Amino acid sequence: LGLSVAFTAFIVIMIQVSYDLRFNSSIPDADHVYRINLIHEGSPIAATPRPVGDGFAAYSPHVKAVAVNNAMYATVFDRYFTIDSDNPSGQQQTYAEKMMETTSGYLDIFQPEMLEGEAQALLEPDKVLIPQSMSERLFKGESAIGKLFRGEDFVWTVGGVYKDFPKNSSMHNFILWQMDKQEHWALNYETYISIDSSQDADALFSEYISTIEPMLKNVGFNNVEFFLSPVKALHFDTTIGFDTVAKTSKTQLWILIGIALVILLIAAINFTNYSVALAPLRVRSLNTQKVLGAGELKLRISLTIEAILVCLTSFGIALLLVYLLSLTSVTNLLSSNLALQKNIPLLFIVGGIALLTGLFAGIYPALYSTSFAPAVVLKGNFGLSPHGCRLRSTLVG
């Protein structure tokens, strides 16, 4: 039971740690994707004027793609619309969903996985892409392709349904609509770039900024500095303002990892101590087997395998406990998803740790329990010996 609770705590904590460490890793070629930020009046912000990104796209062949999103506006405001239907009463429900304008480079950098329709539909006039979760919510299993969204100043046709981006991603599962061609110098945009892997992205970008400084000054950007942030680092950079990316700190992650390991270590020590404490009850049986011809090595292997099986059984119970926790409000305390099927690689790793825990926590009790000569055992209770008491007191301490 102690091991099961420890493994449960370890799994839950490491699911959250894995969620944070893998933030934005789902983006294709994420190691070479960056976001452009600027320092305005001494403060770094995630907003950039659109022409900076568009100009960088044309500056060098090493710039593979540039995506400009109007994400900050999208995260605040809903777009209200109705959906054309065959409702005989003529009454139509009004829906409120978030919409994000973006450029064609979005498809090249983030490569949304299409479940219906084609991603290129985004480039057609008044066509939109919607996430799978929205499609299921609005159309209850029907095909979304060709459905019309009618608002006060727009009529959109659903051209495709994309698979939801994972929660640990900078990308939002919004309605995607192509941004107009007009460039704006307002600080309303998030700009992502993908750079050829053979290039130093910071050096290339600094070179580009130096060439457009006169233009920046002409439009009022006199005292600003632009810089790149690797997309994988955005989750951990808490210094940037106006940022729509969820944040955490690496210090917090190291603390969580430390807590998880300490919990596991304490459980392993308790298990070892418990096994040693059971030695007085088992040693007569073990030594009787030795007298009847059983080898020490065979007995030790048997005891170690027993410890491993206990740990693996505890791990199995822990999986059940994690599953039960995933059905409760405990999930509200986490950013990650506790569903077991969403964390298969991590569970295999923890299963390996459970096996190693059983191995290392079982070896010493196995050696200890089989180390006494039969005559010593028959003469008295070695479990109350100074050595046995000192060992157990040390482990408890």
C-alpha cells in the first residue's frame, strides 16, 4: 500500500513535469522555430508589427516560413454567429467561439493535421478551418465541411477540420481565418518564423533588423529592440508581457522532480525496512530450506524476485489509483491530462523504475535474511540483535 501511494504520487507529478518539459515539442521541427519579440520602453513583449515578419520572410532564403497571428485579439474576444440549418421552426442558436486570423505561413510552420477537408482551404476567400473539438461540439458527429457560419459582418464556409493541438502547445484551437493582405504597424501580432537548420537564427535576424532600422525609425519605432525566442523556451520565459502562452518556471519543475524522487526514495526505504523487519519471521523457514539442501544463491534470487513482484503489483495498483484520480476534481489542479492512454511512454518508464525499485530494495533483505548460519538462528532471535536494531533505526531515520 505504501509503495502504491508513492508510485501514484510519482506518476501524477511526473505527468505534470512531462507536460511542461514537452511544451511545444509537437510543433514540427520545433528546434528551428522562433517567435519575434520586442523590447518596448524597457519591457519585453510578445507583440510585433506585421511588416517586420513579412519583411524577414523575403530577406533570406534561409527563412523557410513566417506565420503572423492576430492571437492576442483572438484570446480576448468571441465571434458570434449562427449556423445554417434545416430547423423547421426557423429558430437558430447563436454560438460564441474564438477566431484567429493568420497568414499562409501558419500551414507551413505548424502543419495542422487535417481530419476533414484540406488545409489549403484556409487560403480561399471566406473559408475557415475549425478544430475537431469544435466540430464535434457544434455538429454532433456530422460532417462540418460546407457548413456556413453567419455573423453580423461575415459569412464563413467551413473548409476543413483539423486535429486539436495538444494543451501543451502555443497554438490555440480556434477558428482559423486567413488574414487580409494589408500590413499594419500596430503591435497586434504574434510572429513565428522557421529558420534553415544550417543557419544561426539570432545572427541572421540581427543582420536583418540592422538593414530595416531606417524604416523602423520612419514609422516611430526609434527606441525598440527586436529579439528571437526559441519556441520551446516560451513556456518557461515569464519575463515577456502580452504573451498568450501558458507559463511556468524551470525552478518549479526541478522542485517537483525532487519531491517525486524523495517520495519514491522514502517508499523504497520503508519497503526495505519492512522486508528486514520480517526477517525474524522468515529466517527459520529459510534456514530449514538451507539445511535440506537449498542453495543460498537460489534463496536470494527467490526473495529478490518476490520483492520485484511486490513492487510491480504496487505499480499496477498505482495505475488504478491514477485512473480513479483522473475521474475526480484533482485534474483541476493540473495543466496536464491524467488519462493513462495519453501518457503511455511515461508509464513504461515508471514501470521500469518500479522493477528497479524492487530489485534494489529486495537485494539487501535477501542477503540479510540468508546470511545467518542455522545454528545462530536456532539459538535465539537475531532480529533483536544490536545490528538488526541499528539497521532498522537508520532506515527509519
